[in-house]
Amino acid sequence: MLRVTFIGTSASMPTTERGMPAIAIKYESELMLWDCGEGTQRQLMRYKVGYGSVNAIFITHPHLDHYLGMFGLLETLKLSSPAPKPVRVFLPRGMDVEGYPFAKVEKVKAGEILRGRGFSVRAFAVKHCRGSHGFVFQEDEKIKFHEEKAHSLGLQGTLFREIQKNGKVKTGSGEVRLEDVTWRMRGRKIVYAGDCAPGDATTEAAKGADLLIHEATFDSSMKDEASERMHSTAAQAAEVAKAAGVKRLALTHISPRYADTSQLLEEARAIFPESEIAEDGLAIDI
């Protein structure tokens, strides 16, 4: 299972329809939060994403709207159990969390920051305020058997485990190498750019992604303001998606000025047809 749930999709301030930035990534038994804006724990309850299962929290940058909800969530976890399970908290340099011994704080820096069971998370620097990063979830490559061919060469039962361990086995057909009977399946990939102006780093990080989550704070008529504030327009996000060759683009961090997001969606789809506007509660299975 690999599911992305948009917990909050607004920019700067909440609206009646959109909460503050937060995205939940569920992979098998792991639950991660990318950003944790104000009200995240209530939104997790609302969308039936178990807040008590959170294993790690990743904060993209030190702007209050992206991390204020982290403290309330940690406090709830502290009150819910006399011995809360450890939660890894990845923070930009200069930020810290005190009073929660179960929160294992680590600093975000470019490169791999988490190695999990069957996946990794790495960070890449983006154009926004100092210390801003985006995140890449990358599932490990999987080895798949050509079952018919494997059986025809005498592989049965425990020989499948043996060939994966040793790279080769002997059967009645002779020596069989792992590469003779397998193929490699690319792991799934999700990229979240956080708050940012469009840039080559995001395009490079997003190459071939199954899903790119990119901010779309403004429409194209506000391109100059977007540049000044180091944010992106919906069209610019679509350009990144197109250049990176991603399969799907979800636009988030929507300015409260857009009660109607049809203009943003139209501008994005004119460049990258597989674009959509993320709404709070939207769940995407990859």
C-alpha cells in the first residue's frame, strides 16, 4: 500500500474549505507527515488517518504555517500514552523541539535522510527561504521472477530463496543465475516540493515520479508577485511536471483568494494535462 492523503492544502492561512499545509504518506505500516500546519491532528482524525501511527514528521521550511500543528500533535501523543513510541522529527536547521523526549530530532539536509524498510526519503534544496527543502519518497527497486522460465529451469520451493541470497543455484538444468530468471521493477516515487519558486533542482528531483506535489499559490497574472515571494504559479508548476516527465501533478498550497480554483486548473492543464487541484481529504493510491 502506498497512499498519499492531503491533510491541508491552503497557503498562509486556513479557509472554511482548506486547512494548513500537511500531507500524509502511508507506506505499508509506516505513516509519515510532510509538513504539519495548524490543526493537522484534527484533520488526521477527520480523514481517518491514524495520528497515533505517525512514525516520522518532515518539515520543509521554518515558516509557521508549515509546522505550528506539530506541537499540538506531539502533545496529544504525549498525553495518550505514558510511554509514547518514538517519532523521528526532521527539522530545518535552527528549529528544535523540547519537552518531548520521544521526539527524535534530526536536521534536514540535502541527500538521503531516512532509510526505511523498502523505501528511502531524501531531501533537496529549493528556492524559498533559507533552509527550505523538498522531499522525495522512493520505493526500493523490486526483483520479480519470470515464473514460467524459472520453473522450466528447475527452480522450486526453497531454491527461490537460495538464488536470491546467493545469486545462483544448481538445478537439474545446470547452473541458473538470478539475472537469468528475474526482472527489476522500478520502485514508486513521490515528490513534494514544499514552498518554492520553480527551479532546476525540483525538476531534477521529480524526474520520472509517479506523483509530483507542487505548490500553486498564484495564477499567471500574478507571476511577478510569485517571483518576489519565491512561490509558483499553477502554470509554472505544470512546466516543472512536464520537464520532469512525471505521471501526475497535484497542485497544493492554494492561496485563499481562489475560492474557485478553475483558473488555476485550466492554466496547469493547458501545459500538463495530468494536473489536478488537491482538496483537503483527497487520497491518491500510487
